[in-house]
Amino acid sequence: MKRPLLAAALLAFATFTSDARAFTHVVRKGETLASIAKSVYGRPDFEHILVGANALDAQGGSSIAPGMRLEVPAVSYQRAALGDTWTALADRFLGDPRHSAVLAEANGTHPWLPPDAGAVIVVPYVLRHFAAADETIFDLSERYLGDKMLAWQLVVFNDLKKNDIRRGDVVLIPLKNLPLTPEGEAEASGDRGELGPSGVSGGRIRERQRKIEEHVPELQRAVIEGRWIDAVALGNRLLGMGDATRSQLARIGKLLATALVALDATGPAIEACQLYLDHAHTVHLEPATTSPKLRAVCVKR
């Protein structure tokens, strides 16, 4: 049991390299913007992303020719560290601390809630759009973000005093939903070389963290119901997935220690509780709510 626990603790804070730059696609004979979008994103309707990223006229395949090099937008992933805030992360990766609300929203949270240490966060790709005549900020929100009601993100991101934009204005569009197909991942990987497939590895880590989060309540139920063997099996399985966030490691460690203590597995219980003590933001082992046996194994080394 020692190896999965230690391996998980190390893997949870492993680093990876991922940039927010796009990768390059060389247009081949017979390709259109729609066919390229279908190949890399699985969505032919995402051709407008390629149009915007490459400042092309929206003329479908007629606006490109074999040999052209197109920029293909892709999001990047970064790992949050202990003490990070959305304001600091927005300043670092999006160039302005005021972009914290947009960055937090892209990760399904609020700017006043700090990111979980070790969590992989998505960093949107920032597309430059040149406004056309009679185009509104609501039009751009619907086209690029899929919802007119998200126009506030464009207003905040571009520091607009009003909702009005004029022809020729450059509007920055933070794009968070740019999933790559296997073909897109392979192309990005080939273009990036050692840097990896445009954050594909980060995306996979993020997905594993999401799955761990889904199963933690199941682990908690097993402990509450006294299904100790089931709890130990599930806890070790979650740790074996690797890449858990700091709070996930803490929660799993404490629940696993509780189950192991109940099974009189003192050695593994000490190790599991050490995982909790090492990663918990605030340790809760109060006598009124914690069994004496659990308190006995939870001694900080």
C-alpha cells in the first residue's frame, strides 16, 4: 500500500509544459476551412474560429489555398500552486489581473475562491477579432462563446466602457472550449515537438482530477456506512490514478486512514493520515469529532 500512496503524492504535483499558443496547419489540396475545423476540432461549424484566428474573410474554403499556413487555436493547461489566486494567475497567463473573473469562470468557479493547489486549470486561447460594420458585442458573444448572455465576459476582458464596438475595432475573445480530435492532437504534437500536443497532456490530467472529484463522495459514503474494505479499495484506486489536487489528497488520505484504522492496519493508516496532514489546508482532528484510534495514528512526522 505504501507505493500507491507515495506515488500519488508525487504525481499530484508533477510538472508539465503547456503554452497557450496555437499550432500550425499547412493547407492541403482540396481542404476547406470547414473540413480543417472538422479534422482538428470535430466541428465543421468551428471554421469561424479559424477565420478569426487568421484574419480571413468568411468565405469558406475559397479563402484558403494549398500551402497556406493556418494558425489553429488551442487552449493550454497550467497547474495551480499553493498560494495562487485567480488574480495572480490572470496576470501571469492573460496579461491582466482584471481578467481573473473570466479565468475563474472558464474553470467553473469564482474569482474570490482560490484554486486548489495542484489543480490543472484551463487557460483560454485569446483570439483577436476585427469588428465588421454593424457588428455588436452580443453578436460576437453568440458566435464565439455560444451565448449572448456571456457578452459581459467580452466587455470585462476588453475593458469596454459601453457595449458598443465599431468597424475595425480589435476585440479580444477568450476561448475556453476548443477540444481537439485525435487527429488534431497528433497534428499539434507534431508541431510542438518536445513541448507536447498543445496542452493535451494537461487536458488529460484535468480530466483525471475531475473523475477523482466525482468518486470522493462515493469513498465518503463507504466510510460512513462502515464498508471498510470497499473504502480501502476505492481510496487506493483514486490515489493510483495520480494527479490528484492538494485538497483531494487530503480528503482521500483522511478517509482512507479512517477505514484502515477500523481494520487495525496501523502502519498503512499512519501513512494515509500523513497524506492528510501534509496536504490539508486546515487539520481537523478535534477529540469531540475524531476517534481516539484515528488521532493516535495521525501524528505529524
